[in-house]
Amino acid sequence: MRKNIVAGNWKMNKTLQEGIELAKEVNALVAGASLKCDIVLGTPYVHIVDVVKSVDGSKIGVAAQNCADKVSGAYTGEVSASMIKSTGANYVILGHSERRAYYGETNAILKEKTDLALANGLTPIFCIGEVLDEREAGKHFDVVKSQIQEALFHLSAQDFGKIVLAYEPVWAIGTGKTASPEQAQEIHAYIRKTLADKYGDSVANDTSILYGGSCNAGNAKELFANPDVDGGLIGGASLKAADFFAIISAF
Ligand code: 13P
């Protein structure tokens, strides 16, 4: 179902104690607020259990930032989708550009991860987006389309309905350079059209498509005002409760 969502991606930041503190601060800010969006905290694996316990689960969901592409067994250092589900987390961020760029995650691997996430009742927040060269060459539409086609278009319409997409132009991540509201709307509309061509208007119109990349309290309102932008995936600005809450309040 299409919802407004503001999701934080803490990336590799915060000790356990700092993470619990941040989660509690966000929880306190959210407690008295009338919310117009769902909220998700994407924490490192080791924080998940405590963050789940520190927040009101009816208002704040918790996401892992990755999961294994295997079910279980001799894969030292990996964490499976079923393990994540067993912690009380209900989302998993998949296909972040940092995982694609630094850890060799391909669309084929992400297809496996998506299937395992769905099989274990986790909602994937599936990231797509182009690098600067691709944008400058006008290839951004084709890039996001092939990312979606190769990793997700094997899904039934019913399963695709469980996916949240996050468009994150790589040139905007952590750079302070945000896509303009027009750029965001243009590509979000294209993504929705791509979904409509494959699954029909109803699935396309029910899919939440978040924007990520230097989204902050100053630009969130303008970005979220676009008809095809259903919220944000927030990195740096999710690391301080007040900043994150200001973005939540942009709805
Ligand atoms: P920043 O908000 O720090 O640019 O990061 C965006 C991001 O990568 C969220 O997943």
C-alpha cells in the first residue's frame, strides 16, 4: 500500500549506546506528534534488538541495512533475512549504492536478497539510482529501469506490492548536492510509469517511492510536495533526532 515514509539510514555510525539514545530521542519527539508518515530507523545489525525495544513499534519501524543472499549455513559474517525478522525488525534496506559500489552487489545478487526478505516477511526498501556520469550522459532513466527490471521484475504483482523503492542519485548521497524537486519528480514519475507498464496502474499507484540524497530539514518539504515523491531515505540528517524529526514534520 502506498504510504508516506521517512526512513533513516544510519549507515556505519553510532555505538550501541549512542544508537539506543538516538532511537529514544526520536521516539520521544514522535510520541506527542500527529504523524502524516510512517517512520523507519535503519540501524546497524547489532543495534536492532535494542532499538526495537526502545521505540513504540506502532509508530516506528526498524530496518536492517542489508541481508544475506543465502538462507543459512556456512557463510561466516553474514546475517540472514530470517535472523533479521526474528529480532523484531520489519524492513530491510537492499541495493544501497554503497553496497553496490563497495561490496560488489549486483542486480542478480539483489534479486536473491529480495526473494529472501519477502519470504521472511520483511519489507524491502529497495534502492536504485545513477552515478554522476550516467546522469550527465542522460542515461539515468535507463539505469534505474534496468536496476528495477533485473532485480525485481521477476516478482508477481502481489509480491511487488510489498516493495518500497528508494531513488537515490549517487551524486547526491552525502555530497550536500540534492536533486532539485523537478529532477526528483521527473524520475519518480518515470519509475512509476515503468511499474505501470509492467504491473498496471493499480500496483504502480500503490508503490511508495522515496527520495534519498542530501535530503534535510531545509529541502524535505519541497521534495515531498511532488506527487510522485512519497517520502525520503535519509542518511546524515537521520543521525540527530531533531534534524530527523524536522524531516518527518515536513509532511
Ligand atoms: P545522505 O542523506 O547522507 O546524503 O545519504 C542518503 C543515503 O544514502 C540514504 O540511504
